[in-house]
Amino acid sequence: MKSNKKGKKRQTASTIRPRKPARKSRSISKRSGFFGSFVSIAALCSIWGLAILLAIGVYQATQLPDLSDLEFKKRDIAVSLLDRRGQKYATYGDFYLEPVTFSEIPKFLIEALVATEDRRFFQHWGIDPFSLVRAAVVNLKEGKIKQGGSTLTQQLAKNLFLVFDRSVERKMQELLLAFWLEMSFTKEQILALYLNRVYFGSGVFGLRAAVLYYFGKPVSELRLYEAAMLIGILKAPSKYNPRTNLNIAKKRTAQVLDNMMQAGFLEKNALEKHAKYTVKIKPQLNLQKGTWYFADWIRERAEAYASNVYLNKRVFTTLDPSLQKKAEAALANQLNRVNSDKRLEGAVVVLDATGKVLAMVGGRNYFKSKFNRATQSRRQPGSVFKPVVFLAALSTGLSPETVISDQPLEIGSWRPKNLDGVYRTQVSLRQALQMSYNVATVRLSERIGRDLTIKMAYRLGINSKLDDKPSLALGSSGVSLINMTAAYVAISNGGFPVEPYGISSIVTEKGELIYTRREQTPTPIASSKVIKDMNRMLEDVIVSGTGKKANIGRTAAGKTGTSQDYRDAWFIGYSEGLTVGVWVGRDDNRPMRKITGGSIPAKIWAEFMVNVP
């Protein structure tokens, strides 16, 4: 029995021992199966991930711009405005010149660029993984974007083809373009392309233009300190602009010089020597505040005349700097002297006998308001429109001595009134214009027919819409100052209408003619006798009429104008070949404090005229 029990135990023991390894093998089998499945899934995901990335890359490659030309990202053309003496007084658009070749670029400028913007430029293939990692570490430590990892090649790709956008799609395109550039061009060519396209602030693109703009010299004369200053601008063109922030630009330049030393391009003793260099920045154009009104007006016309020529341009204008300065001073002096209301605005325009605009002031301060009240505003001219009525009347055969009633008049429900509230029995046309009698003027307009007045206005060059109603004779239809002043030029020059203009010619930067002003041969608006009579009548306005404050001690003619409720005050007059128009009012069209055309506007006109030699 014992032996049997022992046998059972042994049998039990022998059966139990082999079961343990069987359980272990099943566990290993399960683990190996799970690991194999994980590897398979990971490999499958990797393959699909690579396939997706490849598909994205292929798709983005199809979305790239046409790479057959490197001039896709067009810049605004540079337009320089020159006065009648040939002196530049304003510039618009992007300033860029002929591209430089790599051989023209000073070695120290290349070293400054590489040391500051992309130290591993000559080692990488368009993308620098080391720079990306370094930038990521610094940015994580700082908790903000402190450094960028873009290479010069990536920056060039962005400058050539892409618009500013922080999207992943744009970054992918930038990387692909960087690869393409590295495969298509040498490092030297990439550097030359970069320096010819990069932005140096103040609307300046490219190395050659930047050297000329900031230092007034060619690239061949560039000094090391100046090169370091230009490279320093690239990080933040507005902040490190030496024309506007010279001290900050100098600090940035010192950093660039230190970068060159750290990169092994500059010895310490040489660094100390170059750091002491006294840089001379080319001064900016000293443009008067008021001149910008004229410059804006010219710019619009220059674009219309030469918009199909995509080249830098020089626009020769009719601006007379001396007259411009006098016009600005006259307006400012009288407005500041007589009225303390800063809401009061004014404008002045000066034309010669052919329609050349010699000076233009569109407001008290361009930097506070760019609205040009000499050209853009349409205001009621009031009595300065009356000469149009009287000229039309004289053209029908009436004379300055023809008499007309000044008694109260009623046309429908409208009753015109004289400013002084007094009504005369009979007045001559000369007296009616001289003293600016409203009732007599309306009666004259109705007598000859409003259609004749409208036709005469258009023949004089007034291009505003004129309402065919009785108040037309009193200047109820809005006109611009420049347009109304041009109408007076036609009276002053013997009866020949003119079109105000400010552009004499437009040429490319190489001197090739694009546009030139053609001489006009207008038809006289009236007989010489009618024009002489009109001139004498307007002379009487200044000698003994409403324009006495415009008396300058020599022969002059003109007319005052005041719109309803003193909302607008005008004076337009001429003497010795110059016709000057003045307007005073408020931009909100609210009434002024009984300011008439015979007060401040006449004084502005007189101050300007007495200072003209």
C-alpha cells in the first residue's frame, strides 16, 4: 500500500513538473505575439505616415509658384518727384537699383551677413537642423520666440516667391523652395540674389540702393562699419533704421561686429578699430509739410500717365519751392493771427497764365489731415462765381455801364438778399460786381438765361455739376478751389481757358522719355474787348469794392466770395501773371464767425502777393 502511495506521489510530482514550463512558454508566446503585432502596426503607421508626408510634399510641390523666373514678387516702382529747378522733393514706392554681382559685394559684408544671419550657410543644404534645434531650445527657455531657425536660403525663398503667412502650408513651401534653390544655384549666386532682394527699411530694396540711400555712395566705396550697419538693419528694418534711430542702429552695428569676431572673421584689435569709425548718414529730403499735398496730387496723375511702364520713374513737376514756401507761410500766419479756432481750415493754389500749378497748400497740417482742400473738396464758391455771370452777360453785348435793378426779387418762394440788407433802385453792372450785390446779379442771370451762365462756366473750364436754378448766380453749386482758380486764369490771360497741370514730363531712371506735356491751343472764350472790360471790373473790386484788403499797391484784379451762413470764404485774384485762389472754412461745413471772403482770405492773398518779387 505504501509503495503504491509513493508511486502516486512520484507520479504526481512527475506530472506537475512538466506543467510549469508549459505555462511559461504560453506566456512568452503571448508576449512575443503582442510585440510582433506592435512592431507590425508601428511599421504600418510609419509607412502610411511617410506616404502621407510624401503625398503632402508632392501636393505642395504642385502649389509652388512658377520657378522659371525670379521676379514674381513684384515691388512698387520708385517714383521721384522733382521741382521746376530739377531738385528732388519727394519719393514714393520702393527704391531699388540695378542688382549687384557677387564679385561687386565686399568680402566683409558677406562675412557680416553670414556671421549674423546664418553662420553655417556654407555647410548646410538649405535647411540647418542644428540651427532649428538651437532656436527651439532657446525659445523654450525664454518662453517666447527669441530666435529663428530660418537659413538665408529659406529667407530668399520667402522673399522671392511667398507672401507673409505663418501657416504650416507656407512653411512647407518655403522648405521645398529652399531645396530647389540650393540644387539650382551656387552659394555665391544665392547670396547675390538675397542681397539684391532683401528689404533694408524706408522702402529700400537691394544692396546697391541701400548703400546709396543711407550713405550716398556706390557699393565699391562701402566701409566695414557701414556694411555691419546695413546687415544690422535686416533683423528689424524700422527699429534699426539709422536715419530715424541712429543710436539704436549703432548698438545693433556693435552686435554685428561682435558676431564677426565670434565667427572668426574679425580680430579683436580690428574690432576695436572699426568700432570707432564715425559713420555719416545721408540726410533725408527736407520736405515742407504743405508740399505733401502737391506731391500726392502729382502721384495720382503720374500713375495715370505712365502706369503701363513698370520701371523706376522721375517726374518733373511745375512746383516752385520759393512760391510754395510763401503760400504756406501766408496761410499759417493769417489763420493763426486772426482766429484762434483751430477747427478753421484753409487752402491756397497758385497758377501761372498757362495753367502750371506753381504752389499748392491743401490744409494747415498735412500730418494731421491728408485731405487736400485745394483739389478734393467741393464747396459753394459764393460770390467768386459771379464773374462767370457777368462775363456771360458782357458776351451778349451788354457793357459794364449797363444798368439793372437791385430792388427786391422773388422767384417762386425764393427771395435773394443783399448782404448789407440794403436794396438800390438801379446799379450798373460794374457796381453790381464791385460791391457784390446779390439781387442785381440774380436778376442779370435770369435776364440773359441761366443756360448762358452754365455754358460760360464750362467754357472757362469749370467741370463740376452746376444746378440749373436761380441760386446758381450766387455760387450755390460746389466747385473745387483749383478748378475755380483756373477759371480766373482764363480771364487774366486774355480769354484762353487752361487746364491746371503739375507734370511737365516723366522719364525712366535712365532718362528715357515716357510722357511730356503738349502745348495747348485753346479757343478764346470771348472777344478781347469783353475780356478787357471784365478785367477792369475785377480791378475795381480791389480798388474800391469788397476786396479792398487785397490791395497790394500795384495793378491787381480779383473777387471775394462768401457762401450762405459764412460756411465758406474765398478770394481769387491775379496780378503780373500769377493767379492765386484762397479758401477758408471748416471741414464739418459749420458756420464761421462772420468770416467773409474780404477778410482772412483777402489778407492771405495779399500777404502772399506782396512777397512775390
